[in-house]
Amino acid sequence: MNPCDDPLELYRRMLLIRTFEERVLESFARGLVFGTTHAAIGQEADPVGVLSCTRAGDVVVSNHRGHGHFLAYGGPVDGLAAEMMGRASGVCRGRGGSQHLHWRDFYASGILGGTIPLAVGMALAERERRTGHVVVAFLGDGTLGEGVVYESLNLSSLWKLPIVLVVENNRYAQTTPIEQHMAGSLPARFAAFGIPAIERDTTDVLEVRRLAQPLIDAARSGAGPQALILHTYRFSAHSKGDDTRDPAEVESYRRADPLPVHAARLAAPDVERVEREVQAAVDQAFRAAETAAPADPRSLTPALGSER
């Protein structure tokens, strides 16, 4: 049985992402996280719903806003916390930081748009090896302004590759509203290359799961690339604090917060228990990371996530 068939497990995974990212922002303000970091608070239903439909061996390609994808994939919360603090116990030995992660079959890069040709190459490899595995690639609305994405869509369709492209449209490319940076419709971008696309405005993890499963199944069966466009919203700033949006707008979207939307289906005692367990796990992970040894840039030891 898939553990994600349990609605409480879906809530646990979304809450873990939310609690982790809130702690990340707090830790950044304390000077414990270096460089930059991009939270996806408010978007938790997307990775949890989509990745609950994958199988062992499927490949996930993420981007600069990838903590939620990593945790939904099943990545270790303690290893991610340590990685973001530049510790040797991090999943990439403290070298990847917030944006450049590798663990098992999970890959992330902060190069906007650069992840999509990588994902297409991985899908080609899985097809040629006849593994039956699917590649799931997450991208934002802003990524669709990158030309290399369209070269990748063309090849993925031409070669009928096993890839599902998940567009998380949080309505802003950094601080630019989508109306000011994108012409035409999102589905039409995929239709131009003969790629079927399903589009929904939803923050319901069960609906995301219902939408994603047939697309992943189709890609796995040889039907070629599929696209899922999810209109969502991030409550957090683009990065640490560069937020120019109207606070009233942000507050209006909180009515569709994916956590209470799903929690309303669950028994209150179960929700409270999961909240305690998740908080304890995140607390423990960050405590351990704070006291762990810093990364040694001279070490050539392979990253912890390098073994498949």
C-alpha cells in the first residue's frame, strides 16, 4: 500500500514542508543559513500531491524553490537542514546549499530554465535503458520565459519521452506579476509541441493527486510527455524578504491555504498529534545541524546523496 493513500500522511508531508521552511526563514534571520533561500510556503499541495503518485526509481528534477519537492520526495529533513547551514552532514556534504541538491534520484539546480534540458536528457536515458521510470520536472511560470525550455519541449515530444512537466504558477516571476511577463496562455505553450496539458487553479492536495496520477501513468506507458499546470500562490516572499506585493492580496489567498483545506477532512486529535511529531522532528534536525561540523571544501568525499 502506498503510504500516501492515507490522507493523514499527505497532511504530515505538507506540514513538514511548511514547518521546515518557516524554520529556514527564521534561521536565515539569525545568520545560520547563508547565501539565499527561496521558500514555497503556500504551495505545499503541489509537490505532495504530484510525488505521491510516483514510484521508487522515478526521477525528480527541481529548481531554486525546491525544499518542498525534496521533502515530498522523501529526502531527510536533518540532511536538508545541515546542507542549508553548510555542514558536512548535509545531503551534499554542505556544498549544494539551498538550491543545488542531489539525493538518490532527486536533482535540483538554481539555474532558471537550465533544469528542463537536464530533465529531458534524464528521460531519454530512462527510455533507452527501458527502466519504466518517469521523470517529473517542476518549473515555475517565470521559467517559461527561457528559450531553452522550448527546445526541450520540442525534443521531449519528438522523441515521446517519459516526462511530466509540472508548472507551479504562483503568479509572480520574482516580483513581476504574470500579466506583465507572459503573453498568451500557459496550455498553448505545450500544445504548440503536441504535449497534452491539464490546467487547474487548486490548493487541494487530493485534487492535485487525482490530476497527476493519470499523467504519470500516461508518460510511463509510452504516451510521451505530459504537462500539469497548477495555479497556486506563495505566501512567502520571492527570496528572504524582497516582497513588493500588496499585503491584502497575500492575505486574500490565505483563504485557500492547502493545510487547513486538507486538515478539515481529518480528525482533530490526529492533526494535533501530527503537528507535535512534525515540530519535534524539525526542532531536532535544526539542533543537530547547528552543532554539526562545517563542510570541508578540501574534502573529495562523495556527497551523501550520490549513491542510488
